[in-house]
Amino acid sequence: MKQGDKKLASNIQKQVIHKAVSDPTFGTDIFSRIPIDEFSDKEYQEVAYVVSQYYLSNDDYLSQSGLLTLVEDKMDRQGTSLEKQQKVQSAIKDVYSLDFEEQNEDITNDAIQDFVKKSLIRESITKAVSKGNLANDEVINNLIDSLRETLTIEVDGKDKNVLKFFEEHDRVIKLLSNMQKSKYPTGFNSLDAVVEGGLSKGEVGMAIAESGGGKTSIGVNLARNYVAQGLNVLYLPLEEKLDRMVLRFEQLFANIGKNTLYTDGVTVNAELLNRLTEAYDRLRNTEDKKHWGELIIRKYQPQEMSPAKLRTLVSDLAIRDGQQIDVVFIDYPELMKNPYLDRGESESAAGGRMFEDLRAISQDYDFVCWTLSQLNRTGYGQDIKTAESIEGSKRKLNAVELAFTLNQTDEEFKNGFLRFYLDKVRNNSGVAYDKMQYIKVEPSTMTIRDETEEERRQHDMVLNQTMQDSRNQYEEEQSYSSDQVSNNIDQINEKISL
């Protein structure tokens, strides 16, 4: 190891030990699992061993004097030379002196997390190999479970679920900063303005439509918007065929019509697709700060995907491909295998419970989750379609930050217009907003976007005309001539006289 690399390793190891002695939660839950030989410096190995042993039976802070006493006792029993004792004591003082050094907390925690994860991954693999039979299913399954658990380890914060608001000022600043850094715009400016810039990692959104009402269309458009921001997207269609999904995304990314993709309506335009592939490669060049992210489509049959399988899939992508997923789309979750139905719960309660599981998974693996749901038949005839017409609506809405229902009249469909009715907006600063958002559709390329000012005026005209036509039809149905009224009265009198 080069001198510079050795110094860097020593600094990281010192940071890890410092975090252990100053953070009992980290010490008991994580540090005690790190193999001692991960600490390359002999002095730090001695210190790490004593700290690890301490946390096997204690959960209090370990003071400098306390650690010095424990180390001295151990080395005295072993007959360690005075010179080595002094080196170890000096290492302990260096560890505790970090309290008074200027540090970048974010960089430090990232380095500690990297050290911990690599150490535990190496330990898991070493244990599996030591068993001598990697062909054994149980050995492999235990290895996979261990790696998945390691992926969700977070060393940041003393206790992520407990905050001393008035005392932990630095942590408050960090939490507020992280909330903004982990927020991803939807790509619809009107929608982002309402939800304070977008959804954050660990949050859930829900788009709702009637059957064939555009839920998949809005899903692929949202996915396209995220990919264009450099985010990695996992799209899980449970209803749509894979070839249809590919067609939708090709039209969106290339901004071309279906007829352009086929030379004669049947034969794929291979030359065009080759050029598109080259363009995609350039756009995904990670050296460009504005590069595109990845799009992974995983097709499942109805009742094949479950919350447990989702957890496995996301972790496997991270383990196998090193692919951190930023946004997940489930189209649509009502077709997932719901474990709570098997336990005898009602469809409404089971649906709500499953949405709560999806929320928990998105928080564990740090991604935005979008669910694309379908209205019950009872919602089809509503003038304004809302989330009230989905099974288990209350519990599902409780689990999401943002929910909207697609609304579209026949005239809007003909003119390329669409509306989002905002059923729920959890994150809003109290700014007044229109619960109905107005959206433009370009059918030839499957594109859904914000309206221009001129398109909004045209949209209003379409809606006003629709309302006037409905009013005229109603008045026509309710109006009667004097002759019609007289005839109706005569008919009633005839029946009475009989």
C-alpha cells in the first residue's frame, strides 16, 4: 500500500472508531459486526477490538478515560511492551481529538458508510466461501440475505427516528438540506409548483384513471421526465405487454410517431433505431453533467409481483449491477400479489396495508415510488373523477404524499387535452392552488406536458362548450310544449276515470 493510501486508510479507520465511541447506536448495531482485520494499522486493531468487546455488553457512551483503562488492562494481562502501549494510547488520543477538528460531516459519513458496507460485504462473502460449497442453495441464499441487509445500513445520525430538536442543531440543518437535495421534480411545472418542487426519496405518488384512461401514458411520461434528469428508473408493468411498453418509450424519447418507427406499417425501421441507439448512448454519457439516467423495464404477470419481490428486485439490482434505483413505477399495484388477502383481511384493508408496505420499501431503499391505479366502475359516470372511487381509498391515500385522478371528456380527448384532479397534496406551504391541473396531450408521440397560455385558453373554450352542450341537452329534455302538457294531463285523467 502506498504511503498516501495508508494514511487515507488510517484516517478512515480513525473516523469509524470515533463514531463508535461517540455514538452507542452505531457501536452496538454496526461497529461490533466489523471484522477486526479490516483495521490495517495494528494500533487501531487493538483499539477496535476493545471497543467492539465493550459494546457486546454495554450501550452507553465510551469515554476516553474509560477506553484507556480497558486497553491498559488488556495489554497488561498480555504483557504488551511499554512502547506498544504508548502507541495504542496515542492512537486513542487521536481518535478522541477528532471532536475538536474541522470536519465536513457529509463527506465523513459517506466515507464511514463506504468503509462499513465494503467491510461487511467482504465478511459475508468470506463466510460463504469458507463453507466450501457455493453450490449449496442455503449457503447462497444466506449470502444474498446478508448482502441485502448490508445495502440498507445507514450510519448517518445517532438515531434516525429520534431527534432532540433544540439540541441537535447541526442535524436539523442537515435534515432540511437533505430534504431538498433528494427531491425530484415530476417535470410538470404546474404540478411541481403545488408540491414544493416534486416528490422526495422515500415518498409515494399515485396517479389514478379509469380503464384505458391514460394511467400508463402518464406513467411513462413521468418516467421519461425523471430519466432526462439523470435519474435511474425502474418501471414494472403488470398489465401492459413488454413490446407495447417499448413502443411507448421509443415514441417519447425520440419524439416521433409510430408510423416513423415502421417503414411500411409493419417492418421496423432498423436504420432509424440504430441512429437512436447512438443518440441514447451520447445522452447517457456520465461525463456530461446533464446526462440521462438508466431505464429498466421488468415485466411481471398479474399476481406475480409482491412487496417482498419488489424489495428483492431493488436490492438485487444494487448488488448485481451496482445500480442505485432513484424512482420506481408500479403499473398497477392492484394486480400485485397481496399477502394480506391471504391472511383473511378485506380487500379494502389489504390494499391499504400493501400501500404502506410499498412506502416502507421506498424509504428503506431510498427511492421515489409511483403507483398507477385504476378507478372502480362506480367512478366512471362521475362528472369529476376522484380517488374516492378506488378500493380502500382512505388507507391508500394515507400512505401517499401526492395523488391525482385523470379527467377527460370526449371533446377534450378529440382536442388533445387532459386534466389532473389533485386528490391529495401532503407537502404544500399553504399556497392556494387550483385542484384541477390542465394538461396538453400530443397523441402522435404519446407526449403529455404542461399547456402553453394559448393552449390553456383553447382548453377553457372546449370545456365551456361541453358545459353549454350539456346544459342545452338538459333543457331540451326538460322542456314541453303546451300541447304536450295537455296531452299528458288528458292521459292521466283517462287512467283515473278507469
